[in-house]
Amino acid sequence: MNSEREPLPLAEVVERVAASVLGLVTRRQRSAGVLWRSGVAVASASALWRAGGVAVVLPDGEQVEGSVRGIDPGTDLAVVSFSDRGTPLLPRAAEATPRVGDVVFAVGREPSGAVHASFGHLGAVGGPWRTWRGGRVEQLIRLDGGLYPGLSGAAVADAAGRLLGVASPMFSRHHGVVLPTATIERVVEQLLTHGRVQQGYLGIAAQPVRAQRDGVGVDGLLVSSVSDDGPAARAGLLVGDVIVTLGGQAVRSLEGLRERLQVGAQVDVDIARGGRAQTLSMQVAERPHARCG
């Protein structure tokens, strides 16, 4: 006798996922949301940008008032709180390894309460990446096609009904992108606490370079521009300086620099200026808030 469970029919898996999917309605558009914890839904920031109010459509079709707690244009994620009625949580595919070609589906909910879904495959899977809006995403998961209207913020699940993340149409012209559960977990905590994701900011543009400092070859970042009102300018950093370390740690990429910037921290920045070593101290500011639309 085979002790392994037979896979459920796809229609039944969709029903199970849909039990945790909410509809979100604003004056401008309709979208979807996924229950993340009791009374808290994760959704698409672009669908809720500047929304004066949002109605949350529960799985039984009832509409309740929701409140946008925060948005992050960098990852196109938003958090909405509402009065929950016992909506179940979806199992998350935290330990799963998505593969190109895996069968997946996105589930949304109409303002009437009706479920709608889209089916396809994963078209690309990769490592961590940054969106063109500067948001950090823990894993690239791209669909093999676009998203139908109303599926922004929809739950995207694998064939077993485990949540991979939520759908966003904002970062690819032709393909939907799945924002993975690891990214959601990180961003939701910041949105609930601060209403936004805090990103460190020095106010520079830079590129990797090999330079000389006190006669020794070093890898660093060549500063190509400095914002007039940024922390770097106030600390005396100049165009042409080479950043070698930040807080005592080597800096070889702009991405590596960004990862070490903690808002409010006072950091020592070792540079090469004219081939000579110099140290500047600057306080990391918060990156100016980005627009969603």
C-alpha cells in the first residue's frame, strides 16, 4: 500500500489558497491581498498608493473597512490592517526551492467576493536582487507571463498550495514578479513599526575601482557624485575620493555599501584622496521617501 498522499486536484488546492485571499477595493482600482497574520494583510503598494480608504473583501464576501499601515515602493509591498473574522493562514513554502518550470497559480478576489485565478509556470528563478526602485528582494521568482487586472498583490502558490509570495506587476514590463515570503516577513515588520522601510543614505554615486593608498593597491568605490544636502557632503567627501572601508569593513561594491548603512549610525569612512589615506566620520541618514507612481 502506498503511504504517500495523492496530490489534491488543482481546483481543490485553489479553494484552499483562496480561503486566505482578500479583495481590496479603492476608488481607483481593485487588487488582492493575502492574510499574513490575524488582522493584517500584505498587498501591492502601487495598488494602494494615495488611497483615501480601502475596503477589504473577506472570503465570505463581507466588506469591512481597512487601514493602510504602510507602503514600500522599493518592493511594491503594503500592509493593511482590518477587523478579521477568523480568516485562515496559508502554509508558506519557506523551505521549498522554486525551480524554473514549476507549476504555480495566482489567486485574487473580486469586489463581489468571487475568486479569480491565473495559472502558469515559473519563468525565472535566481538569487537576491534589487528592484529599479532600490528595494532589496531576497530571491528572484518571475512568472512566465503577465498578470491579469485585479491580481496585483495576489497570492502565488505552488501546486501543493504553499504560499511562495505575492504578485507584483511593477518590476517587469512583460512578466509578473513574485515577492517571496522572506522579503514579505522583513518588510511587514518595518511597515507595522515605522509605516515605511528605512534605507540608509549617504548621498553619493560610486563605482568599483582599484586605487592606490599610501603606495598600496586597494579595492574600493570611486565617488562620482555627491549630493549637496547628504551626509557625505556634510562630512567633506569629494568627487574623486575612493571609499575603502566603512566601519572598519572593506567596501568593494555599492550593494555592499548599502547593506551596511544603518539609519542614524555614526560611521567612520576610510578613503583614499590623492593617493593618501584619510578618515571621515558621517551620520547615516534615511533615504528620501520614494514615490510609488
